[in-house]
Amino acid sequence: MATKEILDKRQIYNRDELEKLKRDELVKLSVKYSLKHGGKTKDVLIDSILEYQEHINDIKSKLVTNNPIEQYHRGTVEYRLPTLIIYRIIRDLWHEDTHLWLDVNDLPNIYRWLLSISLVSKEFFKLISSLYNRFSNNRNALQTDKQAVSIAQHLRSSFFSPYSVLKNIGGLKLSAMVFNEITKKTICAPFELGLIFNNVRRLCIYTINGGWKTNSMQTQQYKLIVQYMPNIESLLFNELSISYEHLKLLKTLPRLTSLDISNSDIFTIKSFTSDLLSNSIKKLKLPLSDHCPYESILSDQHQLTTFGIGRISPQQIQKISGHFMHFTKLIIKRIDKRMAAMFEELLYLPDCKVRTLITNYRNGWIKRVVNKNQTIETIDINYSLDDTFSLISKSATIKRFIFNTSYHFSKDEYKLVTENQATGFAHIKSKIHHLRTTSYAVKIYNVSKNQEDNAAVESRYPHLKFFYTDSQFSGPSFIDSDFDSDFDSDFDSDSDSDSDINN
């Protein structure tokens, strides 16, 4: 029971009522209030009780609150389990429901049960608030200025509403129009922007289809990112026109480790040099456009783990080859036969550490790489499920693969040729893009020759879609005795050109 509610239950006496009481009754009342009473006359006892009641009224007035959420957060709750264990159970269920459940139509129900828990106590409210840490404004080609203003106002009201659990925004995805609106003083005061954006670590900003120039961000918006988002670690700009001044501003972000401008352009930069990039960058995805003015890309101080690029000259490939020993993820698209041959040689080097390879140039080189390279564990070749699995079945090292389906897919599209031979792979999640869906598969277990053993393992994951294939794909490549299932590790957050805040 809250303090104010306890005080409200105490009976309040006026002077006339107290004077009608006998001294013994006044003594009992003084004992109840923990007041001194020994050797005091009746009049002194009455004065002491009245003074105490005035103090109680003063405390009650200070406890009055206009916060409506407080009516749900008063009192204590008795738990059968330690609260830390309860928190862990809720977090695990939330992770399983949101990351490992294929039917997105169930998400509203999942969100509903979590929101209901937030009303139990203040502690639960804080816990649930930590789970609701992303705000996403999905792409809408028909978004108007009026709608952008409405979304900006909704974000502000959601953050400051006492009913809302959106208090700690770590991931933010907005159109450039919405970002321009919310940063206007007519919607948010400067100190409010500081509160909303202070904890943002991952930011995705995009323009509406075809609006690269008209809806792109101006230099002032980049300055606001630097000013109000000091904790930014990951930036994804989609279909923005980025200038020399913009990159110089982004370089000042102290914690920036990931920059994805693969679907943006830098045409206004006459000469791209490595000094436009902060040395803190570990993941870099440069534009995929055919004409990019690269004079130098990486300096000796850069140590990237993720590197993505489109067309690049043979001279620049030679310059970045010295950094290849640090790359664990390589994204190469729109390359020609000569460039593919140069990257193929780099992937065969003894000190190659590339574990994830993403490309849309297939030809014959990718088959040779899969057969010869022993470090690649995750691959995306922009193929369908059947074609991708046909390729990776030749490799004993690949544990994850990405495949593409049409936008409106059916469950039958997840089936390989026939349901015959277990593969140990399962579809774990999908990301819907324009006209297509990118799906992710992980090797869950090592296949046994005993089908009952395989079925027993798969029964532990009823929410996943396991892949079966024709016997022509079966063989030793499915069996890897040294592989320890890392199902819970999930895919890296930026295994393709989209961030998780695109979900």
C-alpha cells in the first residue's frame, strides 16, 4: 500500500472531538501516534495530537500527484520467484517471440501480453520499457508533409506520455521528412530533443522513393545528429545525397563504429579520401553506384571488420588488400569478371578471416570459393532457396545462408525439392523489402542417419520451419562433428544492406 493511501486511512480529530475524550483515551491515541505522553496534562496531549495531525496533512499534500500511471504502480507485489529470475524469463520469452517467430501476424498479441505486464509494478514498467527500445517509421511512398508532422508529434507524445513504455529509444528509423519535422522548434523544444535522442545508438534515415534531392537532409540536420545523438554507434542512410560537409560532420561522432551508405550517393564529392572516415569505424558499406570518385578508401589507421563496396578499380582493390586480414564480412556487388578474380585470390589467402560473404555476382567464381575457402560460415548470393541450398550443400563450413523469395510468398516456397532428407537447417526470420523478401536460415543441429533422432531434435523448435531436401543433396557435407549449434546467436545485425531497425 502506498504511503498516501496509508495516511488517508488514519482518522482525523478536531479539537472539540478530542476534548470530549478522557485522558486515558488521549494517552492511547498518543501511543498510536508514537507521541510522548508521560506526565502531560489533558490540554497538552490535545495540542500534541493536533500538531501531529497538521504534520500528516502537510505530508499528504506533498504526495499528491497528477501522474495517472501512478494509480497502477502503488503498493508491493509478492513474487513466488526472485525478481531477477522473473526478469530473465520475460526477456527470454520476448527474444523468442520477436526474433524467432515466423508469423508476423502474431506480433500484436505478443506486444499486448508484454504491455499488460508493465502495469504490475514500477519495476516491471522499467523492465518492459527497456524491451520497447525501438521506434520505426516504415517506408511509405505516399507520405505527405502533413503525415510527416503527425508522425513527429506521435513520437514526441509517445516518449513523454506517462502511459507509454517508450522511454529509452536505442534504435530509431525515420524518413528524412519526419526527422526534419521533429527537429523543428514548433514540435520539440531543444531540451526535449536531447531527452528523446540521447540514448539512440542505431539510426536509420531514408528518403521516399524518388526523392533523393527534394526530400534529402540538409547540413543543419546532420549538425543536429551530432549535437543530440552523442551515443550513436550505427548509422544507415538510405537514398540520401551525401556531401563532403556531411561526412566531415559525421566523422566527429565519438562512438560511431558502423556507417552504411551503400544505397546513397556521393556524387557531389569530387575526390573521396580516407580522411573523410573516422578511425573508429569498424563496419563500412560504401555506395554501390557505378561511378564513385575514390582516391583512397582506407588509411593505415583503419581496421575494418565489415567492408562493402560496389564498382571499384583494380588499383583500389590492391590498396585495400592490406586490410583484408581484418575483414570478417565482405560485401561486393556490381563487380565484373576481373574484379571477381582479384577478390577470389584474396579469399584464398592463408590469413583470410572472412566468415560472411554477400555478393550478387555469381558466375563460376562463387562455386570455386565455396569449395576451396574454409572460413566462410554465412553466405548470400542473391539466389532462391533451391539454388542457394544446392550451392552451400557442397560446403562443410557454411552454417548460415540467406535466400530471396517473392514479396507474396507461400509456405510451400520454403520446401526444397521433396521432403526426404533432413538438412539440419531451419528458416528463422525474414525481412520484407520492396517486391521481395530476404529470409535467413541457420544450421540448428547435426543430421543423424536415424530419422527419429532428427525428428526428436526438431520437435524442440516447433516454431521454426526446417528444410528437407532430395537425397541428391545429402551426404557428408551435412555432417560436421565439430559444429556446435549456435542457434541462439542469430545473424549479425547488418548481414545485408538493411539494419535491424528496418524490421
